[in-house]
Amino acid sequence: MPPSWLTDEPVAAAQRRLLVDGLPTAPDVATALRVAALLALLAPSVHNTQPWRWLVSADVLELHADERWRLRLADPDGRLLILSCGTALHHVRVALRGMGYLPAVQRFPVPSRPDLLARVTVARPIPVSRHAAALARATLRRHTDRRALTAMPVPAAIDALRRTAGSEGAWLHLLNRAQTTRLLATAERAELTELADPGRRAEVTSWVGVPETATAGVPRSVTPPRGEGYQATGSYLVLYGNGDRPSSWLRAGEALSAVWLAAVLQGLAVQPISSVTEVPAGRAALHQILSGVGCPYLVLRIGTPVSEDGANPTPRRPASDSIEVEGW
């Protein structure tokens, strides 16, 4: 039987247990896959929709897009849904390496099943490096950090994050002051566009500003006051790539997770801004900022927090809502 904390406890309790006890090192493959799937539930997603479903067997993890949680109006093509699933896929890869296994990933293994985004197996045991262990622990501490940021630039850290994105097949464009001003105006217009449409407004408010007891969405306690979400401090970067198709969106999500975890290790706060990419005009403006090179996926605000007090992580659904384990 699997340990009870993998099946019975809420994800938050399992997270706390892993923080205290640490990831198991070199467990059997079946246990490693189950733990990796559990940690993947802590990945970031647009408006904390958690739009993934994992099917776990003794030697394979399957990642499926869960259409129940797609934003029908803000994300009609499923771009942000698949990008969100990509972050979960990268979390699985990090977790397996942190337990001493080299993951093997097949992305979109069955063309006739577009909801099946990836299959993950274990290629072979590997030593757990100090960096791999640190990244795995970072999945347990990562959250959308909405604290105020200092105006202090962090060029060395940004350069490292750019290299991290590149290792996952995506790029980060650092905005200069003029581009940042233009971006903030574009983001505010995109938000106003959403709020002016009754359907979009209803969709957003069903996910943002939810009660503290909710298991998905962004609670009121971690939602910045209106007008304070876009500030000039910190560094603004555009995550972009060379394609605008599901395979590109999945890899973009993996790059986002890699950048985010690397930022956590450097003590930096990360605030994703999706509203600007949820409207065609916003994506067009970002494309112009990129001089027409590449496809923009998301905007990130990164910097050093003013205060040492951390924000609470967003809630998570019970593991049983997102993980199906063969034979349990």
C-alpha cells in the first residue's frame, strides 16, 4: 500500500510533510512516479485553474489537459491551459531528478489524442546532484509572489534566468524603461477590455478573488488591489518562443517552471501577468515589442522583495481530483 499521505491527506498537508521529511531518495519507480505527480500539483497555472490530470501506472505517468478548467473566453485556443500543463510537466521532471531518476519524456505521443500532452517514464537511476535536490525543494516553496519589489536591478540574475529559459527552448526578453511603460499601459488596457465584456468579467471573477475556502482560483487575500498589479519596480520580461502551436505552448510552460524555480533559488519574487496575452491586441503589442521576432507567451515581473515576509501559496484541489493511479 502507498503511504497514506499520498492518498488521504490534502495536498497542502503532503507538502508540509515533504518539507519536513524531504523527498525519498531512490525509491522504487512506482513510488517515484506517484510522488512526482503529487509535487506537480503545486505547479503554477493561469488563475490557479490547475488544468491538468495525471494518470499514474507502475512505470508510466501520463499528463492530460483537463478541459473542465479551461478559460473558455480568455483562452479559447487552450494556449494558457497547455502552458500551465507544461509547468506541471517540468515539476515532474525536477521531482524525478531530485529522487535519483532520469526522466524520459514523450510530448504529444499520440497525434489523434490532443489531450494527451506527455508520457513520462524513468530512463535510468542517476546520482542526485546538489542542484537537483535544491530544485526539487524549490517546487515546495515556489508560489506567485505578489510582494512589493525594490527598484534595484538584478542583471546577473536576469542573465542566468535567460540561460535557463534557453535550455528549455524558449527565450526571455528584458524590457527597457520605454518598453516597460508601453507594456504596463497595454496590460491595463487588456484588463479593461476583459472587464468591459460581461462574459469575460464573469469568467475572471469566478477565478480571481475567490473565498479563502476555495480549492482553486486566486483568493482575495493574495489578490493585489485594483491598479496595484502593474508597478514600475522590478524587471519585466517577456517569455517567448518560435512557435504558436500546442507543442510550443507546452515547452513554454516547461521553460516558465524552470525560470521560476531558478528565481526561487536566487531569492527573487516572480509575478506572472497573463492578462496582456489573453486578448489579441495585447499579444500584438508584445509581438511589436519583440520587433516581430518570436511568439510571446507570457509576461513576468521579477525582482527582489522589499520585505522578508512571504505570501501564502494559493490553494490546491485534493490530489484525487487531479491524479488517477492505476490499481489504487
